[in-house]
Amino acid sequence: MSDFVKNAVPNKVPGMRVNVEQFIELHNEGKCVLLDIRTKEEVAVWQVNFAIKIPADELPERLNELPKDKIIVTACPKTDRSIMARTWLAEQGYDAKYLMGGLLALMERLKGGKAKDIKI
């Protein structure tokens, strides 16, 4: 956590997040994976089929499921939990960012015919 606090200065915060358009570009280039950290109940209600699904409270036991060679983009419906998960993953040595606006912003961007903009 000490590294996080040291990096919590205005000029470094943008490097901790990606917006929806940046995520789509990184994903389509194969440079990142989406990590859906929602609870099992939330995932049961609506799916993001191109994401790795690991609830935030299971991350410590399931780290081996995450690639070390890609950016991990954490996501929840908005951003609160994904910011916390991103911080923890960064402390574990992962190149991690959180998705600005969360999964709701991503789904809004990909609705309708725009879903074809992301490679699955």
C-alpha cells in the first residue's frame, strides 16, 4: 500500500485508469484483459462474456488465473470496488488499471450495433 500512497499524486493518477475507448483499443490489440470483480449474484443477473470473472473477495486465492504479461483492467458496475482491486493487484506486481465509468459505461458504449467494435 505504501507504493500506492506514494503514487497518489495528481500527475500519476491518470496512469491508474483507462476510459472505455482506451480499453476497447487495448483489448482489441490483445494488450489487456478485463477482470470482472462483481459478486456471483451480480454476474448471475447480467454477463460480460469476454471478461475473466473473479469476485474481488476471491482474488487472493485465484491470482494464478490472471496473466502476468497483459494489463489487468478491473471493473465493477461503477468504479469503487474496481479502484480497490486495481490498487491491490498493483501491490501484487500486476500492471493493473481500473475502467472509468465501470461496466455500465462499457455496456452503454457497446449497446446495439456498436457491440461489433470489440473483438471476442
